[in-house]
Amino acid sequence: MTEPGSEKSRTTKPNEPGAKPGDGKVVRLSLSLDTQLDTRLREAAAESGVTISAWVSQAIEERLDRIKADLEEDAMIQQRLRELDEFFGPVPDDIAREVDEEMIRLGLMDPKDRR
């Protein structure tokens, strides 16, 4: 990637592939990729009929949207768990440990996250 503060900007045309609503400026970055990943990226962009920059921009945007949605979902789950704790009281430690062990056994939980 470029050094902070050394990013170069250019204006995109509204109908240019990858153009999004906004200020019309883009940042140029240098990206290092494994050769196999580079090949896959170039093939995917070509198959999609867009530039590599447009393909990468879309992939990053989709990933960031998924992360945001996951965080929002996690926040809703945590809120619901707080509501359930208020209504039913907290889960007893022995039951929580039993559930953790079963989740670890099923591969749904990393042992380091055990309570």
C-alpha cells in the first residue's frame, strides 16, 4: 500500500466501471498478491466484464457490508441475551460449562473461548 498521506487521487467519470455516488475521487493503492490469487483475480474480473480495480472495489465493499451486518446482528443477539437474562436470570455456571463443552465437541466453539 502507499505511505499514509501519499495517496494519489483522480476523478472518475460517473459511468466508469466501479464509479459510485460520492465525491468522484479514488485513491491509488499498491497491492501485493500471491501469483495464484492474481491469476484468479484477473480471471474473475474478466469474466465479470469489469476492471480489476472495479472488481476489487466491489469485493471490498461487499465484505465491509457483511462485516457491518454481522456486527449489527451480534449487537441484536447480545441485546436479546440481556433481555433473557433479565427475564429468566443468568444461566447457571455449570449449565454454561456443559453447553460450552458440547459446542466444542461439535466444532462450533474454539476451546480457548471456553467459560
